[in-house]
Amino acid sequence: MLAHGKKSFSGFRIAILCFSIGHMMIRPILTALFLAVLAVAASPALAQPASPMPHAVLLAQASQIDSIEVAKLPAEARATLDLIKRGGPFPYSKDGTVFGNREGLLPRKPRGYYTEYTVDTPGAKDRGARRIVAGGEPKQSGEYYYTGDHYRSFMRIRE
């Protein structure tokens, strides 16, 4: 007891008071941390793109790709195909880089199997939407696909 008849807090009461205050402060901190983790986990940048169709349908689609004869390709696509078979030189730094087939429209192969090449688009200020995707060893595989709509659809090039 303190002088003047006032009660003192014992060490135990002080510990309980500190714990209660600390506990009250930790709950909002943990809640905020939990909500932040949920926000990051739900972020579209981290999420895998949802496939618009079931996987089996995508695989069936890959085996049913339309084809196009070389002669029916746009002149710019024929020129790009010739460059691919010669091994370059290619006008764009992205030409010859790995095409990931994330759309799942081409037959499933290991990463690195497909490479992409730009097909010039007259009047475009950038690379445009047209590409040729080569499978295997680009110069000699004979496996080439044309897309005129930036990977939304493909046609197998028949030689």
C-alpha cells in the first residue's frame, strides 16, 4: 500500500495490464497483415491466367489446327519464313525468342521448343500482331505456325 491509503499495483497486475494492452494492439496488426497477404495472393499479376476452356478441350483444339499453304500466306510472312530457314538475320531483337504457348493452342511441348518471329505488318508503328512460330530446330523442322491475330489463333503452314 502506498502512503495516504491508496492501493498500489502489484507486479502481477502490471503484467496483466501490459498483456491486455499488447493483446489489443496485436489483433489489429495481425488482421491488417492477414488482409495484406490476401490482397497480394488475389492480385491478378500473381494469379495464373484462367483457361477459358477445359484443358482437354484445349488439347483437342491443338490437334485440330487449320492449315495454310505457303503460297497463300501474306508476302511478308513468306519473307519471314525464308529468313527463319536461312537462320536470319532477323530485323527484331525478339525474333527467335522462346514462345511459351501459354494459350495452349499449339501441341503441348517442353518449354523452349517453340520460337517466335515477327511478320512485318505494313503501316504498323510497332511489331504488329502477325507472327510465325517455329517448332523444334527452326531452320529445318518444317513445323511452322502462322498467327495474324497475336496468338488468338494459329494455322499450320503447309509446304
